[in-house]
Amino acid sequence: MRFRGRGRDSAPAMATTGLSATPSGGRGPRPGKRTRLLSVFVVFGALAAFTRPGRSMSRGLARRLDARVEGFAEPESAAYARLFAPFLGRLYRRVAEDVAVELTSRGHSRKATIVDLGCGTGELVLAISRRLLDARIVGLDRSPSMLLWAHRHSTTDGRLRFMTGDAAVMPFADGTVDLVVSTLSLHHWEEPADVFAEIARVLQPGGVALIYDPKLVTFTDSEMAEIARNAGLEPADISRESVRGGLLSRLFVRFRLEGLPEE
């Protein structure tokens, strides 16, 4: 590693006394900008990880950042599609594999109906379609500009399609969806209880929802229990799980909601 400063030949001569030299005031060297910046990130990360106000602030910051990056204007969506979506490719492949395993284990892998909430540019929809060749997959997102990119993956037979819509008011009949999936979206939901209630409504008995979110900004167990109660569910209905895979996947947590049995 190379540090900025005088070269070895240009360093002033200094007597060797066995002690480190300090300026005449007796103080050591002042920390540089990188050190101070690193300290800020460490403190912020600790607050975000271990305090409820810090996590809430992190979610707010993430929403503002994502609103700028994912955006509701085409230039920002272009940046997301070209920079962030390829970077997240490994996560999408991991999630797509999880989706295929879940549906196969439940005997729902053939002609399954899958909904991706907050689908963005549609990369996860495409990854799932490569593993479940006859599944019907709908991507739902509130950003028309993001969907301009997602529509590249639409198929003429309707197997892959994308819609502008709100996760809290999904355009699907009760009990008609085999699996709901979402990545990097939960911390954006203004009323997460409304979305979970809507997920429970559209899932058929034996269906499942897999909701992935970054550990740093997602909800704590106590917050999720409150969300479940506000959604008309029991806290135990929404379980928290680790995500298998590489380093990127391990930065995420998964929430599982099983389709409710018929009354």
C-alpha cells in the first residue's frame, strides 16, 4: 500500500533517540480525512445495527438514496439498470434458486403463479423464469421508469409480464398466487402491515411468501411482530430466516409467510 507524503530521500534528517518524534507542541499527528470518515461510518453502522432509532434512520436514508438511484425519472433508472442490477446478479440467482426449491417441494412448480413485489428492472423475474420454464411471473413496481427497463423481458404469451402498481393493493383475486417474492423492497413499504395483509389475501393455501431485505435496514423481531398484529396475523406467522449463499447473500435476511389455510 502506498501512502502519500515525502519520499524516503526527501525526509528531513532526524536524530534517533528511541522515541517517536512529535511536533514542538508535544501532540501526535492529527487523524486524516480517511480516518475520520471511517470513524463516522463505524459509529453510524453501530447505531443502525443496535438501536431502534438508528435502524429507523437507516431505513429513511435508504429510501431517500433508492429514490434517487432507482428513481421515478428515467436517468436514475438507467443508472440502476446498468450499475446496480448486474452487481446484484448473484443475489437474484440465489433467490431464484430458493423460489424453485420452495415450489418444487410443495408440488407447485408446474404452471405456478409468482409475483415479484418491487421488481425494479425485472432481473429477478428473468432469473426465476430460467429455472421454472412454465411458471407465470408478474413483476409489480410503483416506478414506471424502472418498468421501462423491465418490459424488455416481457413475453408475448403473457408468461412474463410487468405492471405498475402498489404492493398494498395488488390486482389479483383472493387465493390465486402460489408464491410472492420480494428483494430490497420491504424497507421501502410505508405501511408494511398493509402489504403483509395483502400478501396473505392473494396467497393460496399451501403458497408462500419469501421477502428478502438487507439486515442493516430491515425490521427487528419486535417490530415485525407488531407489523404482523397490525396485518391481522399472529407474530409467529412471519418467521425470520438466514439466507444461504455467498458474502452478498449473507448481508440479507428473509421473512417467510405461509399461505393461510381455508376457513
